[in-house]
Amino acid sequence: MEIVKVYSPVDDKEIRNNLNGSPIWKQAYHADELEAAKINHAVLYEYSIKFNGLQPIQVTSVKEVAK
């Protein structure tokens, strides 16, 4: 298992209840896309998510990232 940081402009307070169906996935960015994402969005949220292969398993933390 691997913990990956995923960035999204969507603040999903219920992500722990519905990880796979969360709206963050519609506008999700990987760490290497962070600079481009900051240009398009004033506020981003950093989700630390534990993955088993390509399957998200658990959210370990959420924090707000400003420009």
C-alpha cells in the first residue's frame, strides 16, 4: 500500500463516508500537477489517501493549501 497526496479544489467533508464516489475525483491533481492547479484555483485541498494499487482505500488526512 502507498499513501499518495491528491489535490482538489473541492472540499469534501464527507469523503471518509464515500471515498470512491467523492466529487474530488472530478477535479483531482497529482503532486506533479500542483503548480498548474494553483494557477486555476485560489484554494486547493490536500488529501492524503492510502491506495492499494489503483484503488483508494482510506483518507489519512485533509488540509487546505492556499496559493
